[in-house]
Amino acid sequence: SDKKVMVSACLLGEQCRFDGGTCTNQELKEDLEGVELISVCPEEMGGLATPRPRARIVGKDGSADGVDVLNGEADVLTHEGNDVSDAYIRGGMKTLDLAKSSGAGLAILKSNSPSCGCGKVFTEDFQNLREGDGTTTAILKNAGIHVVNDVDYHEALDQYKEK
Ligand code: SF4
């Protein structure tokens, strides 16, 4: 197949996670065998170093469900309170450019991350999850790219391969 799938680099074993670790998803890697992959780490693409301070999306009126960085309802803040929203948005825009130029129509991104999270992201205290998308996921979805997370990707991947 000539179809390309965009994937969070940490799922493929890249040591790009905030703490310098990886989030290798072996089942996903096996399911993607034979598929051309576009590996992305939106936080690194946004200019952030690895390792970097851990961050999460914080609503300006508290960490409410569904708040969005793109419409100004929320900021991406490090655990020390620094606002890194610009880097997260920049990384998301670069990821979108790459999705468009490569023709990837499906993105499988790391769950719960403030950039790659899809459907759920960490709460302000990092202890729980709330409804919402990471900044990159929101940017890709707004542009019509199908985004799923690395837990619930099976149906979307099967359909994409068959299309
Ligand atoms: Fe990079 Fe996304 Fe993985 Fe975070 S979740 S390390 S931004 S690819």
C-alpha cells in the first residue's frame, strides 16, 4: 500500500519523551508493519529540548473538560508554571504541514499527552485524565486529518488500510 500513517515518534521507540524516555507500543509497531510511517515528535518540532519540563493544558478558569489552547481558553504550562503554548502550537502547525505534504490521512498519536493526546489529556495535577485533545491533535483534526490514539486505533487503521 502507498498509504502513509503519521505516528508519534515515542510510540516507535524514539527517546523523545519529556523525560528522555520512550513509550514504545510493540503491538502498534507490529500492526504498522508494511505501512509507510511519518514519525513525528511535535514537541521537538516546536523547538523544545529533550529532556524538557513536563507540561499540561490548563484552562484559564481551571482545568475544565474540553478547554482548547487554540481558541485561547487554555494555556500549556510546565509544572513550574512557564507558558509554553507558543512552542506547542508551532509544533502542531509543523506537524500539520508534514501531514499535508506527505499525504498522511491518518495519525496515530500518543494518548494523554498535551500535544499528542486524543480524546483525553492530563488534568492540571497530572493525577487524572479529562476530556480534551492535545494541541497538535486539535490542529490536525481542525484540518480534517483523522486522529486516533495508540490504544483505540485498530478499527481506524484497518479501515484506512482497506480504503
Ligand atoms: Fe513527542 Fe508526542 Fe511522544 Fe510527546 S507524546 S514525546 S510530543 S511524540
